[in-house]
Amino acid sequence: MDLTPYLDPVLAAAREAADDVDAAARFPDEAVTALRQSGLLGLTLPESVGGLGQGPREFADVAGALARECGSTAMVYLMHVSAAMPLAAAPPPGLDDLLPQLASGKTLASLALSEPGSRSHFWAPVSRARHEGADLRLRATKSWVTTAGHADVYVASTLSPDADTVDFFAVPAAAPGVDVTGEFRGMGLRGNASAPMSFDVEVGEDQRLGGEGAGFDLMMQTVLPWFNLGNAAVSIGLCEAAVHTAIRHTGAATLEHRNESLSALPTIRAQLARMSLDLDSTRAYLDRTAGRLVDPRDDTLLHVLGVKAAANDAALRITDAAMRVCGGAAFSEHLRIDRHFRDARAGHVMAPTADALYDFYGKALTGQPLF
């Protein structure tokens, strides 16, 4: 499927606003409005609900393309898809119009999983739903909720009322008791509104995704593969932007006393070569991981665990090298490489962190249970 007609207007809007989004640490309203109008919020949702019915490769392509223009917009998109996929896998019966609204762009979704009590261990909420008459009361303090205050619906996790299992609930942003309790001023991805939130809401059983206790499986089997793949694609998109800018700058910038460009220096060329090879290797691993999600094999879990960690680390190396080869021009914001450098640091510490994923990967390699 040629996604160019869907994607081009969004990329233009993201490109135009990216510098101001970063400088002002504001939500990328222009790009998100374009996303709502584009059909791309329904990219991976089935055609039966109005989606485009595309898969992991197309999702990675779109997330990476957005990241090349604006990392904050790419993160908002990533979290929307990561929330939409469990909603599609286990639709809450009380919200039967939710999937068409997600597909049409009317509804923007996000995940509300991490909690201060379990920090980056997003799979282990410490909050617990309570019975309240015929319904449930969800009380939870959530941290690092991307698109906080801008999403229309949140997929929120909590422990089940009667067991130490995890439930997922679809919580409309307009529900009484849903509040943003802080603001986000980060080093990078400054416009993704990744703020703390509190939930003190009445939820019906029909807002639950799947049966009681189904949340953990949805995390591992649906959220984690799509999120890790998309997060890796965002890291690679940031790398692509940094590499392309570094090549262009070193080819154009001159050393007048030697009458040659920066790229005539062997040390510069060697750095560019390492960056390019690192990028191509990581991009190939991303594509192979997407293929494993389309056609699962025995090593699919290893790819799901490895792709985010590998891409996050590649982003640290590549954007650092781009800053070095471009020197003062990069440091002074002249080339915007500094934005890619700062945005690239977020993925490594974003749950599941790269270090946690390496540990999980090692457990899977040695036949040990992940939890």
C-alpha cells in the first residue's frame, strides 16, 4: 500500500512546527490534527472498523518517518497505536463505537501503565481496582503518560479486585476523576506531554479489555511487540535525520585555508562510515523483527525484546557521532542535530528500559522465565 498520500501532509505539518514544539516544550497540535485527518490513526486497525488494515512494517515506516521530522509527534503516534492494538485485540463491550472512532481519527488514544510505586516496571501496577456496587472504582496514580491531557481515551492498568492479576480498562478522558497532575519538561521529546496523571474513576465491567486478569497477557502479547517495534523505529528515524544532516553538512562546510570540505578529512569520513553502517545494521534488524511479527517463529520473542534495546543504543552512538563530526554547528542548534541527540536519549530510559530488555533477552536466551 502506498502510504505517501496519507503521510505527506502529516510530515509537512510536523516539519513546520518541530522547532517551536521543541523550543516551547508544547504539544504538536498541528501535526496531531493532521494525523487525525490523515487516516493514519487507523493504520493498523482492521478494515472492518474503518482502519487501513496494515501491519508491523507499515507501522514502523510511518513511525520512523514521523521521527525524522519531529520526535514528539512520533511518540504521540507510537502511544496511540500501542493503545489501539490491545483495544482491537480485546474490545471493551461497553464501548462498541470506540474502534471506528479510533480508526477515523476522532479519538486519540494513549497508555497509562507506569506508576510511581513500580517505576519503569510498567507490567507491575501497585494500584488495585475495588468493587463499588455493580461497578468498580479505579484509583491509580500514573507516571509518564504520553499525550496526557490531549488523548481522548486512556488504556489504564490496575490490579484486579480479587486477585494479584492485571486488568486493562478503557477510560475516557472526559470521565470525572481523570486529571493531569503535573507537566513535562524533559531533555528531549519535549512536546510529547508525558505527564503524571491521577485516576479516581468509576468503571464498568464492560470497560475492561478481555476477562478479569487479562491485562498482563495483553501487555506481553500485544502492547510490548507493537511498542518495542515502534519505539525502535522512532530511534532509527532520529538516527536517519542525524546521519543525513551530518553528511550534508560535512560535504558543504569548507576549510578555506585548505580549500577542501570537512568530508575530505579521513577522520570525518571514517566517522560518517561508522554511523552509516551502524544505521543500516540496526534498520535491517528492525525489518527482520517486523517480519517476525508478521510470520512468528521460535525466536520472535528474542526479536521483540532485542529490537528496542538495540535501536536505543544505536541512537545514542549515532547521534553522538553526528554531534562530534558537525562540531560547533551542531552544538549551536544551527543544524538541529542537537534536537535529534536529545530526543534519542529518551528511548533508552523509557520503559521497558534498554537495560531491562537486555536482562530479559539474557533470560530468554538461557531458558529462564522472564518474571
